[in-house]
Amino acid sequence: MRLGKNLSLIATLPILFLLESCASSPKQLLPIYGEKKVEKGDTVYHTISNFSLTNQYGEMVNGKSMANKICVANFFFATCQSICPAMSTNLVEVQKEFEKDTTVLIISHSVNPLHDTVEVLMNYANTYGAVKNKWHFLTGEKKQIYDLAKYSYLVNAIEDDGTPEGFLHSELLLLVDGKGRIRGLYDGTDIAEVKKLIDAIHLLKKEAN
């Protein structure tokens, strides 16, 4: 009888160890991009600066619109025939996945705001079935947009770069958390990368809970 009890105890040890390991394992966290500094003993991370731009409905979108929201941001222009159609097509998949989730937004900034008026952006948004209050196409002051790209999102946005289309901008989709921190960078022209982005959004939602 004693041997039987010992064998029973030994048999349960792996299960107990597994349960303890699962209970004590830390959450999987996404990285935080950009410079960080320590102020009064606390780590302060790089965040997206405040802005004020206009979407395809003529509505103002600003930093407050992004507060406590998970945002996927990118840069494009309506007449782009190189990487922009692929990026926008792949962002449709992101919209489908989170269409009913009010905590997730898509923010597409035009790098050619002089051409990309509210009307132009509305036509572009309709081409990709953008849902109101889910996917914002933004225009506004060119300097503000370019400064946002360079200093906040840490990506390229250059006019008259010598390319046939006249603009250079990043193909990256940037994942931004509810605190305005960059948590992921994904190639928007690669559907496999976009699927990784979708998984990362789900992970970020769990992190916030």
C-alpha cells in the first residue's frame, strides 16, 4: 500500500509542476521602440506626439482620438502606384479582424496633403471599404505630417526624392498602444507580416487586461 501511494504521488508531480509553471510564467510582452529615459526613478518611453489632422469626413482627428486605443498607423498617398495599393489592401484584413472592436483604429497619413484633399481621401477610402470611425485617412499641414513621420513614428517621409512618383515613404505598419508607445513594426506589403501584426494586436489587448 505504501509503494502504491508513493507511485501515485510521483505520477502527480509532473502535473503539479506544470500547473505551477503556468501560474508563475510571466505574460508575453511586445517590445517598446524608441529612446527611453529615467525620470525620478521611472522609465519614460518614446511616444507619439500630439497632432491635429483632418480625416476623409472632414472631421478633426488628434492625439485625444488615439488615447487608450490600439492604433495601426502608416503613411501613403492617393496617387501612389507602387507600395500603397498593397499596403491598403492588406490593411483591409486588419479592419476585417477588428471591425467590431472599438479599441482598435487604423490611421493612414497622406504624405501628399496638397493633392489629397478630403474629397480625394473619401474616394480612396471607399475604394478599400474603409469603415467610418475605424479607418481614418488623414490630411493636413505637410510639415506636421512629415514631422510626425520623422520624430514620432520614426520612419521616412520625403518629397521630391527623385523617384518617378515624387515621394518616398515607409512601407511599415506601426503598432501603437493606448499610451502612444510604438510596440511593433511590420512590412505592410507582406501579408505574412500583416498576419503577425494581427496576432500582435491580440497580444497587446491581453497585455492591457
